[in-house]
Amino acid sequence: MVHLYKNGKPRADILREYDLSASAFDRWVKQSRTTGSFTERDNRTDEQNEFLQLRKENQRLKMENYFKASSADLRTKITVIRQNAHKYAVSAMCNILKVNRSTYYYESSQQPSADDEVEQAIISIFEENQRVYGARKIKAILQEQGMVVSRRRMGRLMKKNGLVSVYTVAPYKPHTSSCNDSPVINELNREFAKKEPLEAIVSDLTCVRVANKWHYICLLVDLFNREIIGHSCGKYKDAALVYQAFASVKGDLRRIQLFHTDRGSEFKNQTIDEVMNTFEIKRSLSMKGCPYDNAVAEATFKLIKAEFVKNRQFESLAHLKLELGKYVKWFNETRIHSTLGYLSPVAYKRQALKKSV
């Protein structure tokens, strides 16, 4: 991205296309000009390195003074190590308390903890749900299983096992690029709560790296239950990608009443117009430069980037399609949503349809 900037690509275009915050990009440009490295370690000042070293030494001395005061029997030392394993390295504690690590691990395994059952349940829920759930969602599932666990206790057990949910910070997005000037108005008007399936669907695109090249993902989201009803991925950000997403929808497209997107050219062209006319779908476009008009699509892609794109590597387009299909299935059938009362989109729709009968 810095290379693109140095070769003349406008800063605003780079921030928009790669969904970057201005501060992060400016920091990378500065690092490129100074150290030539983008790692935090290479860009620390001498004062910062000295501070980190002093803090590390202080932590060691604090731990050493704390544990040297414990001149108890072996069982007590084992208990002290177990109770502080989330704060200090086990090897360091064993060294200070003069306990063999093998002895600690053996004795520790013989002492079942009151947290063991809850801890295993938390780990299981976290692993079974793409390693993306935070404390709130895990707590909701534990309550369904008859376990009442405080957020504080859950946070301690998650920290102990290194379970960190994905999260993102909303980036600053400049809106200076050109867009289509279609006379189509914003029919949706930010009314994101819908009472019927397919009453309104929204869409957007995002980029993802595949074998060191940019590819794109398109999703169609039903506002009724936040279900991803159609998806596609490909090499190009164009109308064909949107068309493929519509082609993946199961069921009669004529049931879709309204299709809302931003004013990207991939959404307003002859190909998409033909789809709208053929299936008699009413069109809606966000106001120019206003992402809040398509907030649900934006929020969905925020989840996609955090839960699906981040920390994954895709070797080919076929690999991306396979993994995206698996993720969409999990998203629709398993992933619980706080806006749906901690139900999955499919479960929410099933429950709503039962009530209407």
C-alpha cells in the first residue's frame, strides 16, 4: 500500500479501497521513510526499549519477592503456582519456588479444580464457533446449558486459556470517490427492522487477499433475520460478481421486494438493472457519501473481516469459495446474534414463522 502511494496512487483512494484508518496508513508511510520496517520492535525508540526492559525487570523482581515469601510445603507451592498461572510464567514460578516443572504438572493434574467443568465448556463453545465468540455470547450459551457463570469468572478462564474473541475498531472512511448519479432514491430510508422474509435485502462488497492478489466477496443480507441469502467471490469487483450472488440465492427471486445498496458502479449498471426488471425487484440506493444508509451491510462486512478474513490465508479462488461457503453456513445456522435475541438467523426465522401460523 505504501508502494502504491509512492508511485502516485492518491492517499484517499488507498484508504477507501483497502479499508484503512488514516492514522495507521500515515504511520506506515513514516516507518517506510525512517526505518524501512513495519514491525513495532524495529520502530521503537531507545527510550521505549529501555522502558520495556525496566518494566520486565520490575515484573520479575515483584514476582520473585512475592513468591520468596512463600516457604511452605510442596502442595501449598503447587496451589500458589496454579492460582497465579494467569499472571506469571509457570517456568519462572517453579524456578523461584524450587519446584520441578514436571512435579508441578503431575501434581496439578491430580487436583481437579472447581473451574474445570466450566473451563472445558467455555473452550468447547469457543472452538466450535470459529473462535470468534466473546464473553456475552458464551455466557448466553452456557445459560442454555444450565451453567450460571459471572462475566468476571468467565473472563478469568478465557484469559487463562488464551481465548480472545475477534473485534474491530470502526475505521475512518473518506467518501471522496466518484459514484453513479442515478435518480433512484433511498427507498429503504434506514428502516432496517423488517417483519417479513425478503421484504428488503442489502448488499456490499469487500476485498480479501488470495495468493497475494486481491479478490472480492459479495453478500446479500436479508434484513428480516440478518441471514446471508446469497454470496459470491471472484477476482473482479464488478456487476458479474453481484449477478453470481443473486444466482446463488435459493428460492424464487420474485419474492424479494426491495434491493438496497450504496452507489457503487457494480450495483448500478445494465446487468443489475436487467435482474431487477426481470424479477420485479424495487431498487433503493444510499445517499451519496452516506454509509449509514447501508448500515446493516457495513456491519455484516465488519464481522466478515474480523471473523472470516482476519488470520486466514487463502491459497486459491477455489479455496476461498470453499471456506466462504462453510462460513456462511455456520453464520446462518449456528452463529447467535445479539440483535436476534441470541438466536441464529435460521432459528429466528423458524421461530417467527411458527408464531405467524
